Amino acid sequence: MERLLIFGAGRSSSALVDYMLKKAEEKGWRIVLADRDMEQVKALLKEHPNGIGEQVDIMDSEARRALISDAEVVVSLLPAFLHKTVAVDCLELNKHLVTASYVSGEMHELAKRAREKGLVFMGEMGLDPGIDHMSAMEKIDEIKAAGGDIHSFRSYTGGLIAPESDDNPWHYKFTWNPRNVVLAGQGTAQYLKNGRYKYIPYHRLFSRKKEVEIQGMGTYEMYPNRDSLLYRYAYKIEDIPTIIRGTLRHMGFCEAWDVFVKIGLTDDTYPIVNSEHITYRDLVESYVTDDLPYQSLREKVARFAGLDPDGEAMEKVTWTGIFSDEKIGLPNATPAMILENLLLKKWKLKKEDRDMILMQHEFVYTLDNQKKKATSTMVLKGENSNNTAMSKLVGLPMAIFVSLMMEGSDFHSDETRPVDKRIYKPVLEELEKHGVSFVEKVELLEE
């Protein structure tokens, strides 16, 4: 294998591209980076002799298929809804495919067909999903191999701002796709707790957050991810009584974000009429009652959301500028697009800002007639706004996996996620060399 094609030169691609270019120099490979934005492609390739930049419209089937035809392995860092387009071509043209996104039902079926042709279609090979699966499976397999019985599995991940770069009341900045942040949590969260199924619809998700203690870091808020139930089967712990996967945020974030959800500003299903001509204040006023003219807009929203107008949550909401007289300036924009555009200005990383990734797994299990709790925690900070921890932890697992495959490792598996020991073991070992490691604490629990 000599040629890798990477579709997408966005926020999460820098660590992947850097790693693959170094490997390419050693192995004589060619790394093709394709994106519509050639300036971004050039910035990432840095005129490396083993890098080839290609400008492409991913919907141009002829150009897309020509690039895929010339590669042995394809990595898609495109938005998740475009993976199927690339996957269909890879299947027809007999090319291996790797993505960092959740495996949809359609992608799962395409992966089954790929395996029948001897191809590797691997999804969820990023951070979350990705490193979370691999590190969890390593511990699950270890407990099972020792004869243990797992009763509870909780897993939390957060892409946050490092304390030294935390300078806004939300304690948050964009470190990955802003659109995904605005739309996060939509659907119904599903998990198991003490043998009982739990469901939280989106409109109640952020009001149902829980406080969790992250080893060595303090207390954070957690809201459940959309579908934790699926991973009983992926992790082969089908009979486990408790399984919860969640997202971490700083304390106070969820209460304030819930205001936007309640108003309707995270809805992406319809455009706002004349959105380019109205102000943010106009938009919010169109959602709240007019029957209390003596109250300020902030007071009306606080009343609507059941909050203290002078409380911290409303301070956060006001800080965004959502009550301002500034014109939105976006034509045919949905509420979610408008909110994203506003927050892009407020939550933008400064040049020297450092982001921070937190991941923690908690296992409760019985081994040798003793009930134990194992807590595994990973903390990683980025270097600056270009070399972020998010980019590193999304890109490196894919880069390591692809490099090993191009070097001849046999990763053919019945799995479409990295839960097979033959996959997770070498990837985690290489990640540790790059500073990605977990600190584990095991404690005895009283029966």
C-alpha cells in the first residue's frame, strides 16, 4: 500500500495529516489531501514532498471517484452525512475506508458488504467515539479474563477549555465542529440504570444533568449521550444492569444552555423569515410572550425558563449577545444556524488558547468475591488553537490505525468499531507514546 486519500481538511485533520506525512517520508508513501478549500489544504501540507493537495467538490462524482481509484486506503473526515457517498464508491472500487464518525445503520450494512469483499471499513476511530471504545474494551476484556463479573459501566468525555485559557462565563469555547455543538443531544437519550431502562427526550436533557467527580480535576456536569444501550452489544456486556455514556461540561453550562433549547434556538428544521434583516432581539422576542410589556426581554426569558433574571444562567445567556440589537445578517437561516453564527464570535479560540479533553470510565465489578470499582481517567491539553487536544485525539487514532494497515497489519474483523483486541491493543500502545494515557484507581466497595 502506497497511497492514502484523506477527504476533509477541517479542524480535526491536522494531527492526522502531520502523523501521516512523517510516516510517508519514512515509507515512501503519498498522502493526498482533498478539500474544497485549497488554502487550508496547503496550510496543512506545508509543501511536504510526500503530500499532494487536491481541490475537490465532494459532490462531483467523477472527480471524487478518480481520487478514490488512485488510493489504497481512504479516510473520510467529511460531515457524517457524506460518509455514505464515499463508502459506496470505496465498496465499488475495492478500497479500504476509515472514519471517526458514529456508524449509522446504512454504514453498518455497507461495512458488512465490504467485509465480504475482503475490505476494511472501520468507523468510530476517533476520540468519542474511538478512544473511548478502545480504552473501555481494554479494561472490560481484562476484567473478564480474570473471571470478573461487570455490574456497571459509566463513561464520560468532554471537549473543554483548559483552565489557563478559561476567560468567559460559560467556561467553554469551540474546539470541534460548532454545528455539532449546537445540535448536540437532539433525539432521546437512552441508558440503563440498575436494570431499568431510562429515556430522556431532548427538551428535558439539559435539565437532567448530573454532577460527576473527575479524578484529579474536580466536579463537572454530565448529560447522557443519545444511545448508551447500543454499546451493551458492541462491548459484549449484554446483561449489564447499568450502562451510561455522557458528555462533560463545566458546572452551570447545562442550565444556561437549556434556555436556548426551551426558547427553540437549537432547532434546525425551518428557516426564519427575513433572518438577514432582523436583530437577535427581534428573534428572541418572537418566541416569548407579549403580555408583560413592563418587563425587559431578559426578564421575560427568565420567567419563561423558570430562572432568576439576575442569576448566573441568565448572565451567561445575556453575555452571548442574544438580546442585542445587532442584525443577524444571515439569509434563510434556521434558529440553530443563527445561534451558531452568534456563538462563533463569542466562543472562538484565541491564538494561544489551549483546549482540554477529559475522559473517564468507571467500572463496578465483582472479582474473587470482592466488589470493586475501577476509575480510569485521561486528561490531555492542546498546545494552542492550531494544535488542539481535540485534533490530536480525533486524528491520531485514525493515523495510527491507517499506518499499521498500510504497513501490512491484518485488521480484517467482523467489527465495524475498534473493539477487537487486535485493533485496540496496538493503537492504544502507540497512543501512549504520544502522551495519551489513563490513570487508574481501584477501590474495594462494601457489599
